Amino acid sequence: MKRIILTGGGTAGHVTPNIALLPRLRELNYDIQYIGSYTGIEKELIEQEGIPYYAISTGKLRRYFSLKNFTDPFRVVKGMSEARKLVKLLQPDVIFSKGGFVAVPVVLAGRHLKVPVIIHESDMTPGLANRISMRAATKICCNFPETMDALPKDKAVLTGQPIRQELLNGDKYKALNFLHFNTDKPVILVTGGSLGAAAVNEAIRRVLPELLKPYQVVHLCGKGKLDASLDHLPGYAQYEYIKDELKDLFALADIVVSRAGANAICELLALHKPNLLIPLSANASRGDQILNARSFEKQGFSMVLEEEDITDDVLLSKINELYENRESYIDTMKHSNQQNSIDTIIDLIESVAS
């Protein structure tokens, strides 16, 4: 039996692609182990899957002043030691890393102990953690054609994002019952990612009176971001977070308004959902969501509205234009060459683990 260590954490986007690989790894009879942080979101998500979980200390490398800059280096050193001991103990045939700073010590331990390592970069431009990990990698998977130019040619593979297959099996009629919606109006799904997006929430709520005339709206707001004053508005449903019913909401949605995190937009691509992307502003990030969104726009998968350009009229106009042209976007997404990412990644894992 071959053994694989999966690693990655810090956000759901660094964990859910690993979870998407689990069914195929189990079919192939892999012994699956996971290394993550002590307190990250990955711990809860992976333990729910019944996978043995090992925690290591982790710290973040920041480009800005923080008191944690003085303590995190010690956590990183401790995490390096812990990762090396675990990799030596578990003796995996291969390591697959989805990124995040918790993954760096595991990847470097793999190189030190001569274990093949595959890493996956979701965004168009590699983040700092994956840039550190690249030299230790045997192969580097990516989502965007543009990313290939930033990676070592002998390591880079355009795979797309592993998508949880259950998302492809939603039932729109279950969603209609769950939401108490009807079939008279099309449905818009609004999501800001696992943590929600205040700017998107505010923009959508400002135009709700106009939106609800031709559409119904289901709004995933993020934890602590519900607006109780809107609870009984006909044709509008809001939730902090949806797990089990998410596949059904996707099946029901005619169009989607979303942030442009790589995991989210690749799910929209796999589901062939016409989408309006509102990427996180460059003022609040390294600008990766803007690059992700523009790549999907260029490939014909998405419309894009940058946060700084939002006005009520522009937002309504974009949503209406997207709905009117939805079939064109669906057709383009159906012809994408990034539809079989799980099989491509599993083939890579098999090739380096043999």
C-alpha cells in the first residue's frame, strides 16, 4: 500500500482541493495522512473526513509590521523540526501540498528525506509559501495558462483545480424547497467566500429592491454578516455559510456573483455557472484575485467588476448583461480544457510515487 501525506492550510481554499482528491486516492488504496497546523481550519475539515491528522507549529512571513514577526520565526523553526520528524516517522511515498505556510516545513522535510513532492498553486501568481516550496518540488500544478511562464518548465503542469465531485450532483428542486423560492423568476447566488465579503454584501443589499423585481437572490454573507432587517423579504434568502445544501444551491443558480478566489472560480468553471466576479481590492491584498478574475474574463468564463468601480447602476447593468448572455458563457466553459483536474493530478501522484 502506498502512503501519501497531504498538507496545506490556513484557509478553506488550501484544504478543500485536498479533500477533493480523497475519493480517488481511496479507490487506489492509498494510506492517507495529513499534516496541518494546531488551530487552522484544516484540522476540523480533515478530521471530519476520518483522516489521521498531525499538527505542527506554524508562523507567517509578513511584509508588514506586526508583533508576531518577533515570535513567528521561533514557531517556524519548531515546525520545521516537527515536520521532519513526522515525515521520517510516516515514510510516505509522495507528498502533495496545497500551500499555505503550514505546508512549507512539510515540503522542505520531504526534499531533505528524498520524498517526491507535488505542490499546487491556485492563483495566477505564486504566493510566498509556494515560491519558497518550488525548489523542493518534483512537479508544480497550476490553474492558469499564464502561470506556466512563472514556473520552471521541467516542473510545471497545467491541471486546473481539484473540485469536490459532490458539487456536480446538486438538485435544484431540493434548493427550491429549502429556500422557499418559486420557478417564476431566475435565481442569483451571491457569495463572498468562506469568510464573506463586506463590500460585496453592501453593494448587493443596496440594489436589492431593484434586483428582486426580475430575480430571486440567495446570499451567502459570511460569519457575523447577516442583516436581520432583510429576513422576511420575499425572494431573498441569506445565510452565513452553507455546507450540505451548497451543491443544490449551485444547481438552482442561473448566475453567480462572487469574489475571485481561485478555488471559488474554478468551482464555477466546473459547474458551468455564468458569473460576475468582484475581486478583492489590491488595497487589501497582493492583487491575486484581480489577476485570477482577468484571466477568466480573457478566457470567456467570467465578467469582472472591480470593487472600486461599483455603483448601483453599474452593478445592476452588469448582472442584467450577464443573465442575458448566460448561454454564451456556459458554452465557453463547457469547452474548457481544464475539466479533468483530479485525474491529471492523480496521474502525477502515481507517476512520482511509483
